[in-house]
Amino acid sequence: MQIIYNSGMKKYYEGTISCKAILENPQRTCTCLYIDKKKRNREFRYIINLAKKQGCPVRFLERKEMDALTDNQRYGGILLEAQSLDKRKLAHVHGFLAYVDGVEDPYNLGSVCRSLYASGCDGLILPNRDWSKSETTILKASAGAYEKLPIYWIDSEQELVTYLQENHIPLYCAYRNNAKSLTDWQFPHSFCVAIGGALRGLSATVLQASSQNLVIEYGRDFRNALDTPSAVAVIAFEILRQQSE
């Protein structure tokens, strides 16, 4: 795995979804798992066992001691202290790739990750920005998929275009002009589909590199774009449908 940077920052990840996803996919250094002394259930026991197998210390604390570790009082009795996720540079990845631009809300990014991971996407490509303060929200919104889905970060759209061209990976853009229907298009084994935000769409750099524009056909006359998570879900599961045939 190639790294853009390692922030080295430690933070607390809250709740069973976040803690389980991080420990099931060991990509970061986990410093300590904290458990409310009065909380016990099957899922907690599973997470505790994961932590112990990875050599991550487990501490059982009183509720007031747990509360002192986080400003959020809705952490469900479990906290994991771990480093922020390292960032992968775009390299050595093929298959079903998705470039998604224009996502500003962590809940929306979580939904995007959930749909892409569930549909079998091999890699999500994102513009480089700091989401570290929102990782717990993204993890919860994605049901842990943010930790499981390979994510690659680019500093410019030209970096994406150059990578795809050098590796002979066609780029398909979700864009209405000169487009063919999504359901009529046959996707090859390796490709990248680019999806922009509902407000500003995709940039000229990406659109000019498109091998083919694709459009989601609607059931009635409606001239507005779907929101990004919805468009990602429709496209991703159409790709899954084709690949499953």
C-alpha cells in the first residue's frame, strides 16, 4: 500500500459499528479499547476478542471515566483509541473503480461508501481532503464500509486521467450530453465511472477524458439530477447486475 501521508493522530472512535470495523480490518494502530464496566453483550465480547488478538489493550472503566474521554455522550459504552487512517495513493488498482466528486457531507460520503462496498466496487477514488474529524460519522453512516472499501486519494483530476490513460482503463462519466443509457451500456472487466455532485457536476478535465457518457433513465419527465449517494447507488448496482449475469 502506498501512502500519501500518515497523520499519526490518535482519536477516539465511538460505538460498536466503528470499533468493530476498525478491528476487523487492521489498517491502523489501535492503542486501547475502552469498555463501560456495566456493559456486556455478544457484540462487545466479539470486539474485545478482536482487540486481544491484535494485541490492543482492553480497559474496563466506570461510566464517568468513559465520559471524560469524549464529548459525545452517545458512544454506547465502547470507545477505541486509534490513529487516523493512512491514505492510499492511486496505484496498482484495476476492476470496478468509482471516482466521486462534490461530496461535502460526511453522512453522504458514508452512504456512497456503503453502496459501493455492497455492490463489489474495487476502489473508490476521492479528491484529497482532510476527513479525519468526521471519520466516526462516516464509519457509522457507511455501516463500517468506509474502513473496508479501498479508497484512493488524488491531488488533482489530471492525476486521475493520467493514471487511467497509462493503464488503459476507460473512463465513463455520469453526464447527460451525448450519453447512452446506463442500462444499455456493457461495462468491461476494468473501468472507472465518474460521478459528480448534483450542484456542480464533473469538471471539464474529467469530461474531456470520458470514453462514453452515461445517463440514468428516469420513469417520468424530470430534469433535475439525483443527489450523489442516490446516483452512486443506482449506477453501482446496475454494474453489479451486469457482472452477476
